[in-house]
Amino acid sequence: MTVPQRICNFPVEWAGLAAVVLLDAIWARIIDFHLLIGLQDFLLVALVLMLMIMAHGMRAKHAALVMEYFCLSLGATAAFGVFSYLAMASAHGPLLDGPFLAADRAMGFDWLALYRWIMARPVMATVLQLLYVSMLAQGLIAGIALGMRGERHEMSVLFRIIFIASFVTCIAAMFSPALGPYKIFHIHGRGAFLIDMQHLLSHQNLTFKLSELTGVVSFPSFHAVVALAYAWGLRRAGLLGKIMVAVNAGMFLSIPTFGGHYLVDVLAGSGVMLVSLALTHLSFAIQSGAFTHRNPMLVEKAA
């Protein structure tokens, strides 16, 4: 007997994404935030949806899994990009750069000395910068690697970790706003995101283009979350997993210099990842318990 292909591989994750989009819409209306969506945004979404439908139509199970995960991740990137802007636009407390810098120094970490040391070594600086910007490529690699292996559960776990962490980092940033070392040490030529961050914190004329959204969260570091999450999520993927662990170790080291983050940002991001991992496991336990409660025959079969 042929097992029918799933129409939707990630129903819970799609529901979570829909909830964030709804929250974005309500929050934006409350604070008078306006998002401009261009033709290229629609075309990108249409292309991904078309490829996903084609994969399902050809009954290519693993390809459909990869494309759906990519579409889901693309949607989450956009939704949480907007969410981060809404959070920063709603931040009204004093900037915490002073306390964060003081905390770094109390731990013996000298951000400016590290920055100068790395930038004085062009080869090292280039490698670290490439590792820092590898986040999007790693997301694509993770989706393909896990999807082509048919590891739907592992994909759900990885997505939920990043989903929860995205929510937590944005809310934490709203209550702990900071502009980061690039601003404090007057590092010119870096920190293009500072323009949007300062615009958001001005609470004036909150109109932005979806295609031009950038990272506006300083504390906690989302890059720290991703580096640990991808290393953890692909830890069983053989040689690729080992390579990804090494790549993410390098990306982790690049965060202060090329992300414009304090050390406390990185430590906080690491903590957020661990909390998100725990909450992800809890979500599956609750989901499993609710499912077996609705289907008592599963419990009898398991016994």
C-alpha cells in the first residue's frame, strides 16, 4: 500500500508563523509603523511557492520537504525582520551601551583592542568576515542536508529553536536597547544597520521597505544563537556536520568584531539558544502528549 505524501510537513510551524505575522500587523497598526512591499518581494515568494508546488506535484518527497522548509524559513525571516523593527521602535528606555561596555571590561574583555588586532591581520579578518556573513547560506545548507535525508523531525526542531530565539531576542532588545561598539568607538565604514537603529529609536516616520530590512538587535546576539543552533542541529550529519561545527565555531568568534557586538551580547545570545532548545523540547513533549490524548489507540499500540 502506498503511503500518501503529506500535504503539509510543518503544520505547527506554519501556525506559529501565521501568529507572528498577525502580531506584526496588529503591533504595526498600534505604533503607526508602515512597511513597503515591492514587486521583487512578491516575485520571490511566488517563485518559492511555485517550486514547492512542483515538488509536491512530482511526488518528490525529499525535494518537497526541502522546498517547504525553505519557504517556511523565508517567511519567518521576513516576519521576524519586521518584528525586530517593531520591537526597536517600541524601545523607550535609556541605551545600555555604558553598562554593557562596563560588564565587558569587568570580565577583562577589551573590544577595541580585539578589533584592532584582527583588522591588522587582513587574511584573518577576511576569513572571519566571510564566516560572519555565512548565516543565510548555512540556513540553506541545513535545509537541504536535513531534507534530503528525510529528517523532518530534526528540521522542525531546528526551526523551532530559531523561531523561539528570534522572539526572545527581539523582546529582550526592546527592553535592553543598545547601539553597540561601532557607535561607541566611532568605527567608520561599519555598522550600516546603525542608520535604521537610530531611526527606530527616534520613533518618528516609521516607514521602511521590506527588502531593505537589516539586523537591528544588539543585545542579545542573534548570530550567537544561529551559530550554536546550526552546529547543534547538524551534529549528526556526518562529515558535513563536522564541517558545520567548525564553520560555526569560526562564526561565533567573528561576532564581536564583524557584528559590532559586546561580549555580553554573545553570552546572552548563547543563553537564549539554550533556553530556546529547552522550550523546543518542551513544545514537542506537550504536542506529543496532546496527540496521544486525542488518540488513545496510539498509547495501547505503544504498550
